Amino acid sequence: MIQNMRDLGGLRTVNGRIIRPNMLIRSAQLDKAAEEDLAQIAAVIDLRTPEERKEAPDQVYHCRYLPMPVFDEYRSGVSHEEEEERQQKQFPDMAALYGMMIRDYPDSFRQILTAIMRHDFSEGAVLWHCSEGKDRCGVISAMILELLGVDRGTIMEDYLKTNIVNLPKAAAIRDKLVPERGREFAESAYRAYIADERYLRSAWDAMGSGFFPETLGIGTETIEAFRSTVLE
């Protein structure tokens, strides 16, 4: 079973076009995936660090597997290497962390977005994921939707759907950590496991204007070809 998995198909652009189903899939990690869960998937893009991949290897079966980490090193609150996370005194401010990802790793975002946009959809869908399907996956998903012409209100709604899965999980983690590590640490862990509007807005602020053509060098022809393929 794959957690926090959803198809971006059905979302509408500002021009009234609709994303085709079974083409663009986002999720949490695939360590417990069954073969039938990936029946429609041709390629899997793993956004996690090497250590995360080692601790919970993806089950990809027939899929082409592309490890493409946003960053290679541990980042408290975003990556989830278990031993490192337990040693942290405090999780960081998640909104600030989203802005940092945008500013510090443009090359990674360029490579990942290009891989998604140039995927051969005649073979099946492309799926991208991190550990929770929230932060790295959430930012990539937001970028893909914006490249397709989806408005930011709709993008935010999709991002916050992660809380259907993660709010109960985050509450359970907080309740467990209060007696072990104290209220302050428990609350910071809770905030690290939920999706919050402030986090994604921080990423958008860091992107500023001209992020795709100027910072990432993604041209109009690439974007239009992508839209022609995945939009109805």
C-alpha cells in the first residue's frame, strides 16, 4: 500500500483545460508498495536522500527507477533519516526551510522537472515521491501544476490534501513525544509532519518572478510540449 498517493488528473487550468488522468502521480515512499499499486506507472522518481533510500528501499517492480534527490544530505524536518531525526533538539521552522530549498537547490529542481516533463507518457504514468509525500514532493507537484497553468488556489488545495493522511499521524507523534521530549519538541515535530499554507507560500516567495525561464532555464517550447501531452 502506498500512502498519500494521488493522481493530478482532473485538475483544471486557468484556461479551462484539464490534466489527463493516469499521467502525473504523487505519493509518499514506496517501501510497502504492492505490484498492483504501480500497474499504471512506468517511471518512479525518488526525491529522497541516499540514506532515506537505504533505510526504506522502494518497491518498484516493472517501473523504471530514477533516484533524483532534491538534496543529498540530512535536512531536519524534510528528510526522515530515523537516527538523525531522533537526535535533533528541535525541528526547524518549516516555512523557512521551504524557502531554503528553492534558493539552495535550483539545479535539482531543474533536473527533476525536466525528467517529469520529458517522460514518455505513452509507456504509462510518472510518479514522484519523497518520504511523506509532503515537502519535496509537494513543492515539485506545485511547480508541475504551475507549469501546466493551474492557479495557485487550486495548487494549494492539492497540497493541503496531504493533511487527510498526515494530521492523524502528526497528532499521534506529538502525543508520544510530549512525555519523552517535552511539549516544545513535540509541537515542532507536529509542525514538521503537517502541510501548512505558510510553507508553500514561503516557497512561492522564494521563487519570485521568472523562476522557471530565468532561474531554471525551462523554455516556452518545453512547457508547451508538456502541456500538449498531458492536458485535454
